[in-house]
Amino acid sequence: MPHSAPAPQEQARTPVLVISDHPDDDPIGLLPCPVPLRRLPSPLFSAEEYQLAPLVILDDRSYPAFTLRHMPHRPGLILTLADPGDDTVHPRAAAIGAEAVLRTGQDLS
């Protein structure tokens, strides 16, 4: 049975899920950020966290491990790209249902 959408108050407290296996404290250049973030490596986030997060940001370097999880497509999935010369990113983003591709270091506001 699918989960119903969280109440607006609950959704406001649910942090943005940042999926990154990279050891940096700020692997995709989001800090400082006024929005609550929950950063987890690809093997550690739960399917429920993935579905309930208002936004999911996937570090492109974690793409292979993420795809092994076979997560369902969902709105609000964004792929961040560390290598601006990678021309395989858009087909990979489409394969996981990402809504956007952003370069790290780009103004993400």
C-alpha cells in the first residue's frame, strides 16, 4: 500500500536528502544552506526516506551505487555533476527519472 503524502507541517520538517558517497563534508557545494539537509551514502538511505524527502539530490559520483538500489522514479530528483565535460550525464539522468542536472559549484539557489 503506498504511503500517503505527509501533512504540510511534517513535510516542512523533512530534510532534503543528499545522496553522496564522496567523503567531503560538502560534496555538491550546498553549504551554507538554510534548508535542512540529510546527507547519506547510497547504501544507507531507506526507501521511505527517499520517497518522503521533499527533494533528493544525487551526487553523480554515486550514480552507479544508486542504480544498484533500483529506486522508483519520483518527482524532485536532481542529479549533480562534478565533471562538466561528461556528456553521458543526460541519458543517465533520464534513466533514473531525474528532473534536472546541475553542475557542482553552480549557483544552486
